[in-house]
Amino acid sequence: MFPYRWLPRTVFKNISWVIRSIKDGIINIIRWTPIIWGDYDFDWEFLAKIMEYKLRRMSKCLNNGIAVNSDRQSRQTLICAELIKRLRADEWIVPITRGNVHRHVTRMKEWQNMLGKYIGKHLMWWWD
């Protein structure tokens, strides 16, 4: 027996989904190539860059208003992307002194903890 998706009344609709899936896959390859090109397996910064890019794209996608809490979910993914951006930047705005180093390291650890807790708390809701 044929699967339901390939019955005469559903075959054309399913072919259009296959074509759309191939088109979306090609667009994803083009979109992600610059991000993946510079990836190295030994450096956390590239993982952070990939996560930041993905979270920003998710934020745009979730901002469409289709889901019940799409604006909240969009804001949550954008917050995570911004935290990752700050961690990646790791900028020294003030002159390096012993006190500044301690404050900077403390701030970076706080951002790391906040990012981990935020992703852990909200991750499964971003796909509903």
C-alpha cells in the first residue's frame, strides 16, 4: 500500500513541499557559509559566533506574531544573542589595573551564568 502522502490527491502538494525544502536548504547553505567558513573546533569564540547568528535569525523569525508569545520569545532570543556578543567582544574600556581585571572577570562570569540560566530556562519554549 502507498503511504498517504503519495496518494493521487496529495502527490502534487507533497512535491511542492519537497521543492520548497530543497530551495530552503540551498538558501541555508548560502546564508551559513560565511559563518561556518572561519570555524575552528578548538576555539569557543566560533561556537559563540554561530550561536549568536542563530539566535538573531530566530529572533527575526519569532517576531512574526504567529505564536501566542512570539514577541516575548523574540526578545528572549535577542537577549541571549546580545549576551553572547558581549562575551565575544571582551573589550577593555578602562586601563588595566588589578582592580579592573577583577571587576572585568567578575562581570564576564556573571554574563556567562546569566546566559546559561536564560538558555536553560527558555530554550524549549522557543520552538512552540
